[in-house]
Amino acid sequence: MKIRELRLTAFGPFTGVNIDLSRGREGLHVVYGPNEAGKSSALRALRNLFYGIPLRSPDGFLYPYEKMRVGAVIQRNNGEVLEFVRRKGRTNTLRAADDKAVLAEELARFLLCEHPVGDTAACRQCTSCTLFAAGNNPDYFRVTPAADSRVIKIDQVRELAAGLSMTSHGNGRKVVILTPADALNINAANSLLKTLEEPTDNTVLVLVSAHPARLPATIRSRCQQIHVQATDRQQISRWFADRHPGASSGVYLALANGAPLQALQLAQENALEERGRRFRVLLGIREGREDPLAVAADWAADEDLKGLRWMREWLMDLLRIRLTGHTEGIHGIDLLDSLSTLAPQLDTRIVFRQMDGINRMLRLADSSLNRQLMMEDILLAWSERVS
Ligand SMILES: [Zn+2]
């Protein structure tokens, strides 16, 4: 596999930067630039592209979580060229062609899973899930236009029909995703009709389309239509307000990036009060009222390092305010005024370095390294006022 182009669409300090890696016979590229030019960010982007953007990424300071994007054009060994985009999030974050296709793929994974979890989730561990993740599940058929074409051709549908006539290898099911289904040309659509009318046993066909009206009526009439909508924020707000009435419900939802269950947990822990207290302690350190070493001992003793995790969020918010000049999209809306006051006083290079330190500590938090020493380093650096 070769990466032809790396697209830093909205990631770390980058906005819409495309790095062309297609030229040169050897495919070896040297990326160089001065300090702070974004070399490490670009490297992290590459890692995140393939393995996912971590939930609390250090590169989310300019763009809010849900807007982070990194993409690439890759060429597989068989010559096939793929274009894809990774967005931030816990699951289903790889956006092939478009978003609906990802949902369909999750459905396929679930239907083929040998030990599904509950009513909706694949286990991601069984043989079927493992094969699926590697792109080799023999019971999964994905039909899309070939790289040099905009349409799905009849040969592809015939090949599909032949594949479906074979016995299932896994739990008995076979799943087909046709995407975008409106790319079926007329011959291919007619050929598909036969499969839709007389499907093989235990076969699920999913036709994905942003323009279902473009599909022939003969096909549409044989499909059950499921309209996919974006998550309804108002619905989430109502659900949350029912369980946690009061003025702070919006704040808790913002803290949890709109995730309702996480917001509820924060509310049950009365997190706002504790956040406020910890933030005042950090301000106290900068103003010489609190002893950084005593705070380090206290915070390092905290099992899940909550103070440190919050501090990282605040640093990211501070960077975002500092770099964009506004508070839109910041995470800590419970501390909006304090963060806005503090942001102009900070040296961004020092903040970046501190975030590196915090990330390192959180990565090593489970190992036997001395938490308190690392915590002291971070808070001592924080206590040094730089104007
Ligand atoms: Zn499974």
C-alpha cells in the first residue's frame, strides 16, 4: 500500500493542507520544517488516520472534536485507489465514500458476528469480526463502482450473484452492501432485480443511496426504506433534562460532547462543583496562593487522575481561544469567563509542551513510574508565569 496524498483537513494547527506524496519513483519523502511547523502533528495525523483519532486528542485545540478531519488517498497493491476521511469519535469514524455507508457497514458487521453483544453491536473479536476488520470476510460482499468508473456494471452484479450462491462460511448469513445504489446502471439494476426477487437464504442486501429517487421504481418497490438522520440534539437535550432537570443540563451535555450517558454520569458525580474547585486551585498556583508540590501530591493520589484530565481539556480550550480569538466550540463552558481571561496571558509554546507532558503521564499512568514526580513537573511548569 502507498499513501498518495495526506489530507490535513482540520487537524492540530492545520486547515485544508494537502501533502502530495505521489511523486518520485522511490516513494520516499522527507518532511522538514522549523520547530513548531507541525511535523509531529502531521505524524500523529498519519497514525490517527489508520488507527483512529483518540477520544481526547492533543490535536483538537483548533477544531472542536466533532469537526476534526484527516484524510488520505491511498493506493493498494492491486492498483486500486481509495480515498477516505477519518473524523473524530469513538466508533464508526472512518468515512468511506459517505456516512450512510459506514452505518451500513456496522450493520453488516453485526449481522455476520458470531457472538453479537445485545441487539445492536458486533463483538469485534470472533473469527467473523476479525475477518471483517481485515476486509476478508467471505460472507460480506461490497459492491461499488470500480476505480475508473462512476457506475456499477452488470458484470459486478453477476459476480455478486455467483458469490451469493456459495454456502456461508460463518454464522449462516451473507450480507451485501451496494453503495451508492443509484450508481447501478440500467442493465446492472435489471440483473439485480432477479437477486432481489429470489434472494438466496439468509441473505441481507443493503442498498445505500443519498438519492433513492434515482433508483428504478422496480428496485425501490422491493426494498424496505430506512431514512438515516443525523442525531437530533433537541431529542438528546429533552432526554437529559428529564433525568437531570435544572439550569446546568446544557453545561453537562457540552462537557460530555453531547454524549447523554456520559453527561448523566458527570451530573450524578456533581462534577461542576469539583471542576470549579480544581480550576481555582490551578489559578491559585499561578498566583502563588497554592503550593504546586502539595497539589501535585493530592492530584497524583487520585486514582483516575481526574484533575489532570480536566487540566488537559482546559489547556486545549485555552489554546483554542488563544489561536482563534473566540470561544466558539470550547469544551469548558462552565468556566468560560475564567478561560477567556486566562488565555491571553499564556505562552502557546509552553502550553503545547505541557500538553505533551500530560499526555505522556496519562499514557504511563498505569505503569509504576512515579506519578507524583511527573505531576510535580507539570504543575511547577504551570506555576512559572510567562508574560
Ligand atoms: Zn463478532
